Amino acid sequence: MAKFNLKINRKAYQVDVDPSTPMLWVLREHLKLVGTKYGCGVAQCGACTIHVNGEAVRSCITFVSEVGNKEITTIEGLSEDGDHPVQKAWLEHDVAQCGYCQPGQIMTAVALLKKNPHPTDSEIEEAMSGNICRCGTYTRIKKAIHTAIDSK
Amino acid sequence: MLGFNWLASYDSIAGEVPQIPKEWFKINAFLKIGENGIVTIMATNPEFGQGVTTSMPMVVAEELDVDWQKVIVEHAPFNTDLFTRQFAGGSQAIRSGWQGLRMAGATARQMLKEAAARAWNVPVTEITTKSGILYHKNSGKQAGFGEMASAATKIPVPKEVEMKAPKDFSIVGTSRKNVEGKNIVTGEPMFGFDIDREGMLIAMVAFPRAFGMKLKSFDDSAARAMPGIKDIFSFKSYKDDYQRNMFDASAFTDLVAIVGNSTWEVMNAKEALKVEWEPISDTTINVAGFGGGSRTVVIPAGLESTADHHAKMKEAAAKPGRELRRDGNPEEAFKNAAKVIEQTYTAPYLAHFMMEPINFFAHVTDDQVVVAGPTQAPEFVERTISARLGIPVEKIDVQMTRMGGGFGRRAYNHYATEAAVISQKVKAPVKLVYTREDTTRFGVFRPTYYVTYRAALDKNNNLIAFHAKAGGIPESPLEANRFPAGAVDNYLAEVWSIDSNITIGAFRAPRSNFMGAVEQSFLDEVAEAAGKDPIEFRLELLKRAKEKPVGERNDYDASRYAGVLELVREKSGWGKESSKKNRGVAAYFCHNSYAAHVVDVEVKDGQPRVERVCSAMDCGIVVNPDAAANMVEGAVVDGIGNAMYGEMTFSKGEPEMDNFDSYRMIRYNEAPKSIDVHFVQNEIAPTGLGEPPFPPVFAALANALYKATGERYRHQPFIKNSFD
């Protein structure tokens, strides 16, 4: 066990955990931020996507000891009231079915648009293909991303 | 105790948050009205993305005649005394709920009218309602529902009420946003995996890696010493003499539980646990029958492999099957045919791969059981736990969480019982979690299937005989009374099956997901052999089935079947496309609804990709059109994904895929670029939608791929297209 100081959603946290603990479980079980989802544990589905210094990363393979004092953002910290343009676009298109993968989808889309505010369809494809939606809402995700692009 | 916030969000785009009333007046189990006119409507059914949390309350709101903006949706408890069929599966929620939901709203409206009539001393027949307001035209009096709610609770519940005519619907048939949309996009806790309660421990179970194996012994000395570990022990999820119900599928009932403080610690301890497994012998289990009684089922010993399955299936398919239906004289017709087309189609086992891995919470104390988590079948969770722990159902509280997908898998809730047994043993609240790999390996899979079709054409290219011989492991997928039965004079349906110890269960549109795929691919081949347009060919058969049906047990409505084909023909511009387009069509009827798709495939750098899909559905009245379209779009993507990539294989009893790196699921870049969904407009009471659009996708894709590549896709997954 070891103590780690973390900066998450603009707040400071301290956790006392095994250094090999993935951020996914630190967030979910130690800090009760459960919007970040467990889907595969091997960085294949994207349900656990968070931002580390603005980059989309898979929290299931990111050890707590790797994070240091980098800025972490989770779905809970994306906006004050669920009103980030990407979240709003998701609601406008009523994207979700079961909804389990959608926080990860949104985090990936937000990171993409931050880096590249006007991505081409093939750039969107490349960014989003790491996030699986088992319900098959991909065509709506695409529409929502285009709406978010246009809203900026 | 930390719990769930069950209060659903409001229409999060409309913005205005309703004032919470000071007092609620409960009119019936489905709804209560606040003094300020705000209405709470209960969402009664398990939600796994099919949208019933929104659509079912919409039906109540419609008949109550209230403004949807003034409705709060709240999750109902599981309660079989108050609600019927709190079950997710079979595309039945709206169909079987329709009358009851309407009655709940309509009787409440009648009681409010009655209360107003008494208050105003006027005949109730002169009272009208609109959007939550009661009116008496002659006197000019009016009052909000909230003002009459208290008095309405004292009115006797009417036995008969008038319900709205569909043409007067103002909520049903209009698109309303998912009431839980905002909770979803902000990551609110709502799934079973998110449950966190005071003093809760985490548990996992160890079970064999191979079907046909069971627990022999285990050594927990290393695992027990690891940080955060509380207990490790073996247990039986079902007792040996337990009479199972139809949803008690479980290949592994001797388990080792690892219990600790956190998921990561328990995962690590599970890795350190040393377990020895041994082969099972032929095992007899007792399974309750549908209509009472029971039967014994022998689970055969052995370590099964896909290669052996294929050999056995070929052997079984070569022998005569068990006859299910015979019309005319098929043997004679085939003998006299001008042309006979014969083809074999196959599909592998499939795993559900719902996004949220298996989990369930349980807290068992001396006098009460609380269980909570993702389940499609809460009634069966309650029954099985009651039988296992010897605690009456009255003392078992089953709480349903939103499910991160289900697709059939969460009808089989062995894991809820496992959680309860573990909680009882460790005397603490426990959340049982499965890793993704465990979720797959404990599989209750879609069976593997095989069908041989034969069709006979006369010299004028009329279909004169049709023969289907279908089987699978461990069941046949064939429904003998479905199309094209009824449309062909000479028809023969035979089935066979092979026993296995690999557990199987429902998977989105059970059995239909194979039959729709293969029948509609084969008909495409027959249409081609007959030199006919594939839509025209199907319409001719349906015309025959409508005008002069063969046999009396045909289970489809030929007019509605033709209706979706005609609609998809019109909307896709079928026949008008440039000759370069690679299009395929398919239609199917199952779960009481009709579906047709036209799929356009483009080949780029040798890789086929679905460009566009046009879908037509007839499910009667569509309650929430945009959400319904979403479900059809999802079924299209799911169908393409499973057809192209879906495959579970076995080697010596072991599943050979267990995570997204080995089991391929369709991804964003493989999905169609666009999907247009169209609904037949009618006033028929609504039928299912989650399952019916799924089966014909496989066939429309296969038929389009044929146009694109010149190759027939008869064996799933299409990326392999082989059956060795």
C-alpha cells in the first residue's frame, strides 16, 4: 500500500492503495466516481475512458502510480450540470440505449474535439473505433459528434 | 445506507424542472398526482436499453391525459401483486403491457372526472379533460388534476372506462427523450456494478475453464494471505437435488468464492488461488416443465470441441429428422421438379457480450434477503434464491437496476443466487462481480445451428416444393409454421438435435436469429434460380399465402408481411438504383412483428462495408418513434456485427474467446454510414420491437455481399464463410 495524491476533476484527493491498482478501480471504489465503467480490463472496449492532461486514456490499464500530479477528468467532471456541448449533443440525438458505454464514448469524443475541433469522418472513425457500443448506437454517436462540432 | 437515486430525470432538454409537490395522492399502483398537478408514473419493467422506462409511462400518461412535461418517471419496485410480467425478453413489454397501462391511466382520468363532477355538482358525462385540466363547458368551470387528486382517491375504481381512440393520441406516437438520458451522459450511478452499500464486501467465484469439468479441490494458502482478502470457501450454488426452473441454466454449480475488500484485491487473489478440476460424469438434473411437472435431463460427460461438433452435425443432418410439418407430397414434387436448389447454412455459438459484466448485490440476514442488480427475470431470481436459502419469497426484496445490456443473458441469474449464498456465509452485504473473461466463460450461449434447404421449381419457375431440415446443439431452431409454409403446396419440415454439456439460452430473437438469416438467404438463391426479382418473388409467395393458404396453422399475416416488403421497396428506391449498387433484401416475422431491410454494400480495397441500410417495420402502433428507430438501428448494427464476426468456438470444453481482443464485436468504423428506419402506419395494438428487426439483417447483408463479391455467404461468421 502507498499514498497517492491525485488531482481529479479540479479537486485534490489522497488514496492509500496498492501501486499496481488501475485508476479505474481507484476512481470507482476508493473515490466513488462510478461513471467510469469497467468493460474489459484490457483496453479493448473504451468504457473506462478518462482524460489525463486532456488525453483520452483507458483507466483500466493505467496504474495509479503512473498518474503523478497530472490532471484527471472523469465523466463526472466534464461539466457542472451535464451541459458540455458533447453531452448536450448526446441528449439531442437520444443516443443511448443501455447507456453503459456512453460515458466512455463521450470522453473519447470530447478528447478528439479538443485536439481537433473539425475532424473529418475518417478522423472520427479512427478516434471512436476503440469504444464498443454493444447496443449498436454508432450512427447516432456519429450524428451527435457532428452536432457537437457544429455547436462550437 | 447508500442507495440508488431512483427518481428519473425530467425531459432534460426541455429544461424546466417541475416543482416537487407538497403532497402526493396515490390513484393506483402506476401513478400518483401532486396537489400542484405534477404526476409521478411508475416505470415497472426491467430496463436494458429497450426504452421501457420512457415508453411504458408514456402510455399511462396518454390515457391519463396529462402534459408529459409534468410527468416524473419513478422506478417501480419488483412486485408481482401490483404489476404483471416484470420481465425483459420476448419483445413483450409494450405488447402485453398495453391494455393494463392504458387502463391505469384511463381509470385515473375517470376518477378525476368523477371527483370534479361531484365538486361542481354536474353530470360526469359533461366533464372533459385536456393536458392535465378538467373542464365543464356549460358552467365554464375548470380545475387542474392536482386540485381534484385528493378527492379522486376517494372515488371507487371504475370497472369499465372509455379509452382514447388512437387518432386522439397526443403522447403515444410522438417522440419523447429517454427520461434517464441525463443520468446516462453524466455518469450517475444506475447500474448494478455501481452499487455501493455500507459495509459491502466484493466477491468473485472461481469455476472451471472448460465445460465438462467440475471442482475437485483447491489450495487457498497463497490467496488467503493476500491483502484485503476476508474469506475463501467452496459452495454449491444449487443443491444437487434442486429442481431447476427454465432460467436456472448453469454449467458450474460447485464454486469457490473469494471475498475481500475491493475488486482489484479480489481479482489478484483469484489469480493466486490454486484449483484442481476433474471431469464430470453423465449428470442428471431435474428441470421444471412449462405447465407444471418436471423432466430429467442428462448432461453428457466429455470435453467438447468445435471440430467434433461440426462432424456430429454433418452426420445428424445426413439422417432423416423428426417431422414437424408436411403439406402435399414433397417427395413427388421434388422428383418432378424442373430445377432443385439445395444448400446448407450454418452458424456458430454466440456469446452475448453485454457491456456491463455480470454482477449482483446480496445482503442476507436472519430475517430478510435484499438482492439488487441487473436482471431480466426478477421473478426467477426470487424463486431460485427462495428455494436455495429456504426463505419464503415474502422476505426477499429484489431490486432491479438498469442493465448495461442483456440480450438474453441476464434472464439466467445463477449469479444472483451465488451472491446470496456468499452473503449468507460471510454474514455481510456482498457484491459479486465477474471479470469480462468470467462473464464470457460462464456462458449461456446462443446454440450452434445447421440447416439444409431444398427448393423445387417447375418449368415455369414457380416454387412447387420446399424442404427444411434444421438442427443444432443442443436444440433445433426451426419454427415449422412460419413462412414459406403456407405459400407452397408441398412442404416438409424436419428437425434434429445433439446433446451437449455446453449451456445455452436465449439470445436476441432466439432461434429466429438463425432461421431468419438462413431462410431469407436461401430464398434469395431460389429467386435467382427462378430468374425473379427477390422482392417480387417473395411478394408472389405472400400473395399465394394470403389468397389460398396451404394448411391452417400458418403463424403470420401475409398482408402485413408483404406490407413491410412494399414499404422497404419504396423507401429504398429498390429497382431504381444504378446497376453498380450491391443491394440485398430480406424480411422476417417473429415476436409478433414484421421487419424488412435493404442493405447496400460497397467494396473498398477488397473490404466490404455496409454503406446504407433502409429498414421497414410493422409493429403496430409505435409508442415512441425516435426511440423505436434507435432500437431498429441498433438491431441492424448488431445483426451486421454478429453476421460478420460473431463466433464462439471450443477446444476440449474450453471457450476459445473470452474478451474483446479475441471475440470480435462490431466497431464504429464497421457500422453502416446511415440507417433509415420506416414504420408502417396503422392502428393495430403494438407488438414487439427489440427482437424482430434483428434476424433479417443477417440475410439482407449476405444477399448484398453476394452482389458485391459474387460469393454466397452461407456460413457465419461471414469473415470466414466456411464450415469444416
